[in-house]
Amino acid sequence: MSRILIVEDELTIAELEKDYLELSGFEVEIETTGDKGLHRAINEDFDLFLLDLMLPNVDGFEICRQIRERKDIPILLVSAKKEDIDKIRGFGLGADDYITKPFSPSELVARVKAHLARYERLVVSNMPENETIEIRGIKIDKTARRVFVNGEEKIFTTKEFDLLTFLAQNPNRVFTKEELFREIWEMESIGDIATVTVHIKKIREKIEFDTAKPQYIETIWGVGYRFKV
């Protein structure tokens, strides 16, 4: 049974999330302050973290940063803030998803299930040793989940790596944002495709010489993106 930690200062919201997740077969724990949530996240074994951003003592961004330094398991941020800058900051700190309040309990459960399923497949996957993709100075080591640009290693979050690898494995093919969201996050975009845009921006910052004139990931205006070879 997967174990989930909810860090949410509004107890009524946390208990509602807990009820729906438990009905779906998950074991769920709740903390209502950032410092206690951070302590448990670091020192106990959980399979997924659900973090509110606005928390007493330590905010969700800082919790996310410290978890990601130590653990590579799904982190979902939850916030009433809809600004892209908060999403960019969250993804930059290693979050796997950003859910904007208000949201339906069924959407929350669907996203949790999708992230856990994908993580479990990554853990148990049995890729051939040193399976790599090399394209014009970029080397993607699928086995070790490492990326090198002109010999220099670049650090990628889980979703950034998955998105880059998917595009590189399907060169010159144009994908819509909705298709990429469905492929990488394994769920419908539910009107929120800014997640894809943010991740493409972060990937370009790591692999492109000039992000204003990308030579790898091209924007096809009005359609989506493609990896050019």
C-alpha cells in the first residue's frame, strides 16, 4: 500500500483529501505545519508528498527543495496561487506536478495515481545497460537518467528528463501540448497545459546555446513542439 504525506494547514481540506485517497486504497498521514511536515518527509518513508505552498514555519517551496535534495519520489504542490511564476519556481525546485485550488477530489486522486504508477514503472524498469541517445552534442543516458550537453552534465528533474527523452526518441515529429501532457503526466490536461510550457522552458535553459533561437526543441506556432535533428 502506497504511503502519502499531506502537508496542509487547512485541516478540513487535508481531511477531505485524506478521505478520498484512503477510499482509493492509499495510507495517508497529515501534518498541518511546515516544520513538522519537513521533519517527517525527510526522516520517514513515504511514496508521495502532497504539499500546500502557504504553510506555517516552513513553506511548501522550501519543503520541496529539501526533499528533492534527498529523495527522488513524486512531489505534488497544491496552491490557490495561479500565477505561472509560482509554477516555474515549483518545477525548478523539483516538483512533479502543480495543482491549483479549487480542484475536484477525483482530479487529485487521478493525478496521485498517475504519478505513483509512473514512478513505480521507473523503479522496476529493466532497461538494457547504458541505453543512450546521442544527438548533436546531447547525450541522454536512459539507464542512469543523466544528461550531458557537450560533455557537461546537466541536472534534470524527473519530468524534465522524461519530456526531453520522449521528444528525442521521436525526432522531427510535432506534438501538441495536450499530447505531451498526456504522454508524460499520463492524464488529460484538464485545461492546464502551462505545465508543459514551463518544462520546455526549463529544458531549453539547460540544453540550448541560445534559448531565443533554439536549435533542438522548436516551437511550431499554433501546434506544439518538436525535437529537430
